[in-house]
Amino acid sequence: MNTKTQELTYGAMIVAIFGVMLLINRQTGGFFSGILMFVYPIPMVAFAARYGLKDSVAVFVCTVLIAFLFGTFTAVFYAISGSFIGMVYGSCIFAKRDMNRTLILIMVLSAAAELIATVALATLSGIDINTDIMAMQESMNAMFAQAGLDTASGILSFDYLRRMYIISTGFLGAMEGLVVYYLSLLILRKLRYPIQKPMPLTQYYPSKISGFIAFALTFVYSYTIAKPFTNETAQNILQSAGICGVIYLIFFGYIALLMFFRVYVRLPKALGMLLTIFLCLAISYVPILMGFAYISAGFHEALDARISGQR
């Protein structure tokens, strides 16, 4: 069998597998949709990792058509975004890109896809996010009132709950990307794909420009919270983009805080991790600023120099 025929056969098999997953999801009434969200990217990862981006575009277009033909309304976007993420991921493996950069790219794309599906496209599926948040606010107020606690605190305000809803959605998407990354690696290694070993994440130097872009997006997000746009679509899109910047900075802020507590404060590893998690969850501006310093203000270089001096 010549190479071109083998490629066409392999591509057809990938599209067929993708279509079977959509049919399973449809025939079971979406029962397996939560699991399939992590599986949709894998067929395209396998194809793109073998044949590259250029040859993967045609297969991706076929998966899009299959998604519209056999997918339910709510599953179509997740299937298409999963196929796209898989194509990008596999292409990075084919081109032997740095695996840490690839991980970050997949997490950002997954967070963006989850935000678009949950926030920006919610109105198309008949879901009113504001109504859901107001219902959540009322139930929390009732629960706090029964416990005899003050319900006038800012933590129960509509703006705060909406902000936390968007942040948690973006974070959930990033974690989905993390699972897809490692699950795909596991399967590809079982299939004996040649995959380079990633270097430790603490040795990875992200682009300084990316820190400034993420910080600008964080500012955009804060502005849309303080002064919401009257156009709800523009508001949701800008907030979705802004939260991607927030998650990007918090991700590197988490690494920066871990290294800071280990190198400068010399806390035990477990205690430093607990304190870092607390700061990321409770005082988000601390990891955001630390992430910006780590990426764009030379803090990563300072940490490396301090570590080298301690050896």
C-alpha cells in the first residue's frame, strides 16, 4: 500500500471513529457527553501527530461535517472544538514543538472553548446565565439567613458570583485541556508514536510578550466587571478573552509562588504547596502579579540565579 493511500485510509478511519462517538452520544441522550469531551480530540491528535497540520485540515473539515450531521445541538460545538484542539496538539507533536509550550497552548485553547461554549454561546441554546446566577444568589442568601449569618457581604453580590462563575468555567476548561494532554500522550505512547520527553516546567521560559498580552486581557476583564457593556455578546466575548489572560497568569503565578516559597522562604514542600493553593484560590491578584513578574519582569531569571547560587 503506497503512502498516499495509507494516509487516506487512516484519515477515513479517524473520521469514522469520530462519527461513532457522536452517534453514541446522540443515542444515549448525552449520557456519555462528560466523558466524550475528553475523548473528542484524541482521533485528530493521532492523525495530526503522524501527518502534520497541512494534511490534517481535510480530515478536520470532515469531522466538522460529521459533527453537524450526527451531533446534537449542544454536542456540535464541543465536538468541533475538540477536533480542532486535537489537530493543533497533534501538529505540535509532528513538528517536534516544545512539549511545555504545547501543554500551555492546549490548556489555553481548552479554556477558551469552554468559555465560548458556556458563556458566549449560552443564549443560542436557550440558557440565561444571569438567571442561573440570580437563582444561585437567592439560594445562598436563604442558606446564610437560616444559619444566622450576614448576607450583605460582597461575596454574595451578583457581580462577584458572576465573576466567580466565569473564572471557574475558564479554570475547568484549562483542567480539561490538561487531562486531554496527558491522556493523549498516554495513548500515543502505547501506539509507539515518537514523542519527545518534556523538560521540567520550571525550566520553561515563556515569551515575555505573552505576559504583557495576558496582563492587558486581565485589565480588560476587570474593566468589563467594573463597567459592563450594554451589548451582552461583546461583554461575554471580552470577558471570555480576559479570563484566558487571568488563567494564564495564575498558572505561572502558581509556579512562581511554589519556587519563591522553596528558594527564598525555604518552607517545607507540602506547606509551600498548601500556601500557594490558598493564595491562588482566596487572593487571586497575588498569583496574577507573581505570574506577570515571573513571565515578563525577570523573576524567573532571579529564581534560577538564586538556585544556582545555593548549589
